[in-house]
Amino acid sequence: MKAVLVAVASGTVNQDDFTAELRKAIFPDKAAQAAAFLKSLGELKAFELIHKNEVDKLHSFQYRAVFGDTALKVIVALNDDNKIAGFVIMPE
């Protein structure tokens, strides 16, 4: 997931890592906005898993990511095919 987050920040994320439904929702506009926002914060300095859970066949992971001096919460949901079915970045 760290590599995916770095790719999101650099604008080079592989759309094939996401479910078709999520691709429709976030590409290209929201992905570009996320890249611009993360780039404005600086480099990724820390990334750690905080919590994981399984609900309705989705594997949910919560991470703490620090870009520059800004701590963010990153929540990712993976389906059984290991495709990203949910992806949220929010202030910690």
C-alpha cells in the first residue's frame, strides 16, 4: 500500500490496481486532485499500519501517513481479488 500511496502522490498510480467501479469514480479528476494535494505537502516521511479488519469480504486497512509535517489517515479496502475497492485520505 505504501507503493500505491507514493504512486498516487506522484500521479503515476496504476488504474488496474482499482476495481472498475472505483476507477470510474476517481479517475482522472479525483486522482489528479489527490496527487496535487499530496505533492503540496512534501515527501512521504512515514507510513504505518494502524488497524486492519474484514467486513463483507472486504479487507480494510487503516494507515497513518506523514507527508512533510502533515499526518494523514489513509483507509484502503481490498476485495477478494486484491483490487482496491475503497480509498480515502483524510486529516488525522
